[in-house]
Amino acid sequence: MRRARRVVIMGAGGRDFHNFNTFFKANPHYEVVAFTASTQIPGIDDRRYPRSLAGKLYPRGIPIFSEQELPKIVRERDVDVAVFAYSDVSHEYVMHKASWVFSLGCDFMLMGPKSTQLKSKVPVVAVTAVRTGSGKSQTTRRVCEVLKKMGKRVVVIRHPMPYGELSRQGVQRFASYADLERHHCTIEEREEYEPHLDRGTIVYAGVDYAEILSAAEKEAEVIVWDGGNNDFSFYRPDLQIVVADPHRPGHERSYHPGETNLRLAHVVVINKETTTDYANIEAVRTSIQQVNPDAIVIDAASPISVDKPELIRDRRALVIEDGPTLTHGDMKYGAGVIAAKRYGAREIVDPRPWLVGEIRDTFRQYPAIGALLPAMGYSKEQIQDMETTINACECDVVIVATPIDLRRLVKIRKPAVRVGYELEEIGRPKLEDVIGDLLARLARGRGAPAAKRVSGGRGAKRVPGRRGPKRVAARGAAKRGIRRAARKAGGKSPRTRRGR
């Protein structure tokens, strides 16, 4: 009898475990001999995928090694296949990994939706993106708000972030801050969960997404998938909303698996339109038209708010931005920099002379971060090193532009202000239009929405459910709407102003 093919799954503590659970766990034709962990997330190697999650074919669980040990694993375990299972990396990066694997003598495998997506008993609205930092979080919050106004019981299921003890993280339910403490959540996890909890939305996450789905279905009329990085949904969506970022035009077609999301999208939200050049917006719109011409396009912005803007003017400011956005998301600035410039900071202080410990290590790994401080909190040691760095930095004010109020978790011994941002659609269609269309179609038993072409020419918008001859002058209307939104926010025309 032919032996099972031996597999290594290359991951980062999320998609890798899901691919195992859905395809390999009970499959006698394959034997997963190891997971490897990339350097994208620190401290997740040197663990073991536990027996309780691995199933009866793996009574000892499965070891997790650093990705750098892949040649040794392939050689010692006679590996046949390496499965690539992490996200927000360039197409070129993926093929370099494939070439590396081929040079070791094994096959290289990517797994798509057919093998890994689960079907829900209730409708699923999936929010994903083309890159980390595009604005998924505020888009997901807006989707939940719309659904609740339509009278639906909404439960959010978040892409996995299992950075702790895996055996205790199979199914996690968060309804209050007490649940965050009970599950020993990292800053990265809190940044995704807390904004939902603040709005009364229950959140599920963990490792076993079949069991998570089963639990969530019992209390939800609609499930909202809150994607991570630029990965595609673990569940088959009835409506797929994808967020694109005009601050990084071209990335929607050059990063894995963000391009997959773009091609699968029913709706594409072009975010941050009031803070970039119009040419960038049009470049993204052209990409959408070329790759997925049937997608509905929604124009949007993420205007910022600052709790104490008077503390910024003429001060030397240390800016703390969302960690993953600056690190593997490759963004050079975020909402904090915009706030510093808008409210007249004298200087953005470079934190690098005061870096310590694991924060210094982060800058070594991602030297392009520059004169900003990413909010890193994957461990207690990393949080402590960040606190030490902040308080040692010679600045007058700290601008905290993270999704949660970092001041609750880190003792900042300097004046500090918090920056927030929410999604605002520009013109029509809006999210309520496409979500309302989805719910109407499901009520009629017609399934996912079909986009209707209502205007000719490149970059034309789609309006859900329209059958008549009504036309939308997408380019002119979008341009006027963007400028109105910019003026309302107190900024300049998007031709000249930059930022989030």
C-alpha cells in the first residue's frame, strides 16, 4: 500500500491551522509532519498543535518550527509537499518561496476556497481586503451597524489570532472586556475585538472554525466575517465586500491573496479617498474594472477624530500607529501622522534612538518603518519594551492612533491624545444598498446579489438590483463627492492633500 504523502504547512498561526482542519485532519492520504511559522508574527514557533485539535490521526499533536528550519524538516522527514498558508505577501515573495521549496525536492501547494471554505446555515457577509491596513476594521463595523439597523442579530467571526496556548483557544467567544482578560488577549487581538464589544457586538475567534461556526449560528441571524491581513474568508460568503487602498495603487493586483479577494468581490470599497491623489483612486478603479468588471464599487473615506487636538499644536509628537499596518502592511504612515500634520505638530519625533528589547528587534526586521512607533503587543515582554520606549522618547505629546485606547494597557507618562476613524461612504451606492439587496434576494430565495451595469465606460459604478435605464456618472460624481467630503473634514482637495 502506498504511504501517505508527507506534508509541511508553512504558516503564521492562522490560515495554516484552518487548512489543516478542513482538508488534512481526517485525510488518510496525507500525513502532516510539521507546521512552520514565518517571522511575520513573533514568538509563534517552538509550539505544538495539540492533540485535542489535531484529531485521532495525530495522537501526539504536530510540532511547530521556525520556517528557517524547513530544509532540515524536509530532509529528516522525507517531505513530499510544502503547503504555503499565510497572507499579505507579494506574488514575487510567494514564487521565491516556491523556488526554495522546489530546490529542496518537494512539491509546492496553494489551497483555495473550494478546499477550505465552510458553508454556513445563516447568511454570511465577508469583509476582506487587498492589503493589511486598507480599512477592513471600520468597514466591518459599518456593515454591522447597517445590519443592526435592519433589525438583524449580528455575530462577528474574526480571522484567527491564536498567539497563546492553542489547546485553550479552539473556540473563543467575546461578549465583554472580562472575556478578553479571561482569554489573555494580546494587544493585536484587543485591537480587533474591543471596537465590536464597545458597540454590543459578540465576537467569535479561535482555531477550530467549524466549531466556531456551529456556535455562532445558534445566536446569529447574519454572520459577518471580519478578515485578517488580506486573506480570503474561511466561510462561503453570500456577500463579499473587499476593501481597496488608493494609497497603495497596484497592490490590489500584486499581493497574495489580495488579488484573489478582488477577483471574488461582489463589492469593492475604495477607502481613504479624501486623503490621496485622485489619480491613485482612478488607478485602483481601473484595476477593478479590468480584473472584476461586475463588482459594485463604493467610494468611501475614513475621516479621523482626535480627543484633545489642542495638545498637538506646536508640540514634538511621538506617533504610534497600528503595528501590522506598518510592519508587513508596508504603510509609511497612518491616521496618527495625518492627525499630527492636520493639527500642527512642530515635529514628528523619531523613536529609534530610544528603542529597547523586542521593539528594537521589530525595527531590525522592518527597517522601513521609519520615524513612527508600531503598536506591538504579542507578549508581555513586548508590551513592556514598548512602554519603556514611549516613556524614554524625548517628545511633548504622544499621538495614539491604534484601534484601541493603548493608554489603558500601557502607562504613558506624557500627555497623550487618541485618534479614531470610522468609514463614511461617498455618494451612492452605499453599503446599506448592497446589504439591503442581499437580504431581499435571500428572502426571495435567490442567493448572492448580481451586479447590474448601469453606466457605460471604464470605471463605471454598479448599483445593486437596478433594472431600468438609470445611469450613474461615476467619475464626475465620485470626484465631486470626494471633494465635498474633504471640505467637510476641513482638508484640501484630494489633488494636493495626502494622508489616511
